[in-house]
Amino acid sequence: QVQLVESGGDLVQAGGSLRLSCVASGIRESIYTMAWYRQAPGKQRESVAVISGGGTNYVDSVKGRFTISRDNAKYTVYLQMNSLKPEDTAVYYCKMISQHLNSYWGRGTQVTVSS
């Protein structure tokens, strides 16, 4: 059974940093794209950062503050978040898309940034 488990979410003051991790298990195919999404209360889920063979891509609001990276051998994706702002408060989800275009989601980790 495929499982994606996020970790690293926490309560942090504005200006602080967090590093999120997402580890996948049970996947028996190569992963082409890994991504982080977030969903704030009352808002739609949005893509935050994506990493694939073509490089990385970020939503404008996090450019220069967040960095996505991956370890293919460990089926793991990371999100380094610096200079956090209260508007970064959300549940953060990881997503992985395989070479056969199967999509897998984690259950999320809460990030809360206090002002």
C-alpha cells in the first residue's frame, strides 16, 4: 500500500524557518514529479513548489524564501521554508506523480506562523 507521510510542521514565529519532509513507501515505480501544496482555512489548495526533471517552480509568494529538493533513492521530498510569514499558515501536503502518471498524496502537516 502506498503511503506518503509528511513531517516537520510546527508553530513558529514570523521570520523563522521550518523544514518539511515527505517520505513515500510502497511505490514500485519511478517518481517524475514531486511537489508541495498548501491549503489555508477557507481557501483552495494551491501549488507551492514543484520539482521535476525540468527543474523547480515556485508560486510567486514564496520565491526566494522556500526551496524544494528531493532524494530519489529515498522517495523523499523536502521543503525548506525561511523568512516565514503569517500568511504561510496552512496545512502543507506533498504530492508525487509517477512515470506512469499515477498521483499520490500525503495527509498533510500543519504549519502555523504567529505574528
